[in-house]
Amino acid sequence: MTAFERLRALPARGKALAAGLLLAACGAVAIALFLSRDASVALFAEPLRPEQVAEIAERLASWNVAFTPLSDNVRVDARQRNALLLRLSMAGVPHAHVATSQEALQKAGPLTPQSVLDAERQEGLAGDLQLALRGVAGIEDARVMLADDRPNIFTDEAPRPATASVRLTLRPGATLSRDALGGIRAFVAGAVSGLDAKRVALLDDRGVPLAETASSTNEAVDLQASLQSALDAAFGSDATIVRVRVAYDGRQHEVHDARREPLGAQAIVASHADERYANDKKRYTKSTATEDHGSTLHEERTSLAPGATEHISVAVLVDAARRLDPLKIREIAVAAAGLEARRGDTVSVEAVPFRRIAQKPETLQTTMLGYAASFGPALLFLGGALVALRIVARPALDFATSLNSRAALRSIRASADGLSPAEVRATLSNEPPHTVAAVLSGLSSSTAAAVLESYDPATRGAIVRYMSQPMTPLARDAHVLLRSRSVS
């Protein structure tokens, strides 16, 4: 029998159950297909370069964003696409693609002119430098422009040396020290043949040379910290106060040095003088001759970029109470800061009384206030806990007593169920009147009347008074319990 025949042979309830299972399976399959579908979209509309994909993947991974990297793009959740694009644009990611030397040379063919090859090589070298500068700490992006050296074509035209211009985009809050700027100049000059580091111009986003905008604060702070640490180690942390100021020359200087050297061992110029006196003719003659043996002329022109250190000023304040030797401190300051007298560096060491705040001796009142401030919160907490315990203790005790009474009533009622009046009387022989009233209220009238007749008049009157009064919650609970037990 086939599966279809078995299905037709099933009763109506079996067919309905099979149809329900089939629909549930189809629904489960549909839900699984819906959940397994790819809901991600491409993050960028245009294809990306491999270095741009790597840069975006690194940034998304640092943000803990789920993504799927592709060869030319990145796939993310469609609901996060707009927010991620905005966040990446604010972070400046990805950087624009820069053609490297390898890409530039791939465009060259066997018939490419030499001038085009030189331009492509120069562009590729600039791209290599830009990518390398992006990896320097504090630099977000860089733009490099190179100009090769040009010899003098005409006799009246001076040769032009190779130059380079670098525009740096720094990260927010980042600064470059003078040493870092010098390292960048040396790095660019080392990559270009015939380029002098002094002819590398560094600019920021505003177009201002970084040599001028580089604040002297970094160098001054370093010198100040170095000198202060040396004095603190020698004389104590509160003995001296050091302040350093570094001034820079913002002008650009050019030095021209010309020297003539002789061709051989003889001097460049030789002079001869001849004097004669003829006595018979009473005549005096004098002749002078100059002979030039030839020389070579050596000329050197040096261009000094702006930002050179003009002078350093150091001021050291010494605590007069320490009675330190100002001459020794002056020698230490000159050596530690590297001061040069020919440059105009100055150092001033003065012994002055330091202002110190006099500490008053602690009195009994101050001591007590200190203890109060230390132990006050704990004492307040302890007092509050005691008050709360005092407020809660009585209700808690009453609640525990009521629970105990309820348990006693349940026990008595359980033992009174199904007993004769004499047996009920024996069970309640040691119970107080209010408990007997609560139990009798839950019994039948005949049983309650028979039990009451067995008590003496005084106890019977007290029990009747409790039964005639409004029942307390304890008695009412017992009554309900007894009624429920009597009905059962």
C-alpha cells in the first residue's frame, strides 16, 4: 500500500492531524528560508581598491560591526548602511586611492616617450611617499609633490635644484615635534635622488609651514622637565622651580661662501718691487710687478630654513631657606639645557623665599570633627537600623503570635471534628475563653450548646461574650476554617 493510499485510509481526525503536520513543516521551512536569506548590502556604490577594503575592514572591526569583506567592497546590514557611511565619512575613511610606482610603470609601453616615463615615475614615487607617511603616528593623510632638478640650459640661467612639497593632515589633537618634522624631511629627501632635506617644505591643512607653526612648547617642556628632574633628584622636590623658554627664528637665511685656492704649491698672487737711485743723475726710480699664478674658485650657498633655535632662556628659583649654592645650580642648568653663550642663551638663578602655607596644629575640636566625619555615616546607619528594628519588631512579634494561634486553632479544630460534646470539652479543657469561642463558632449549634453547658457560669459568660462580639481576623479565619471543614 502506497503512502497516498495509507493517507486516504486514515480517519477524518488522522487526516486533519496529517494536514496540520504538513502545514507546520511547510511553515518551518519557510521561516528557515526567511531567516537564512542574506539581508546584507554593499556598503559603497562604487568598487573599492584592496587597500581601501583593508582600511574599512580594520575600522569596522574596531567598532565591533558585523561585516563581510569582498574583493572590492564590504557587505553590511542594510539597516546600518547609512549610519556607517556617515560614521566613516566623519572619520575620513577610506582615503583616496594613490597610484604607486608599480601602477605607474604598468601603464608604460615600449613606445612611451621618455618625458612621459619620467612623469609617471615621479607620480608613482610621490604616491609611495604618501602611503608611507600615512603610517606615521599622528598623521591622518599626506599629499606629496615633487620637482626634479633642472640644469642650466642657457649661460645666464641658474640651475634649479630638486624640491619637494608635503602637505600633512594631522589627526585631531595630534602634534609633531621638531624631531618628527626633521625625520619626515630626511625620509622624503632620502627617497628622491639629488634632493636636499632643507628643500623639503612641510605644510599643514591651512597652508602654513609646519616649521613655523610647530610650537616651542614641546622643546621647552622637555628641557624644563629634564632640568627640573635633575635638580629635584639632587636637592629635593621642593627646593627649586624651573621655567624654560625657547625662541625660534622665523626668517629664512642664505649663506654664500666663496674661497680661492692656488693651483700648485706657489701662492695665487706674487708681487715684486724694484727701487733704484742713480747718484750721478740724482734720479730715484721705483717699479712694482704683480704676477697671478692662477687659482680655483669654490662657491657654496647654504639656505637655512625658518624655525632655527634663536636663543634659550632658563630661569631657576631656589628656596632661600635651603641655603643652596646658586653657582652650582647655574652650572647644572647650563649643562643640562645645553646652553650656548655665542647663541645668546641666558640663565638666571635667584634665591627667593618660597611661600608656604603654615599648618595649624590640630586641636581637640579639629580631632573630634575628624572622627565625626569618619564615623558619622556608620553611626547614622546603625541608629537608623535600630529605629527600623524597633518599629518592625512589634508587628513581627504579633504576626508570629497570630501564626502560632492559628496553628493551635487548626490543631484543636482538627481534633474536635467528629467528636461528641464531652470529647470536645475534654479537648478544650486547657484553652482560654476566646479560643473556645472561636472553635465553638465553627461547630453546630447543638454541639456548641452542649459544650457550653459543661463550663461553669463565669467561664460560660466569658465565652458567650467573646462569641457575641465581632470576631477578630484570627477568629474569623478559624471560623472559615471550621466551616470549610464541617462542610467537607
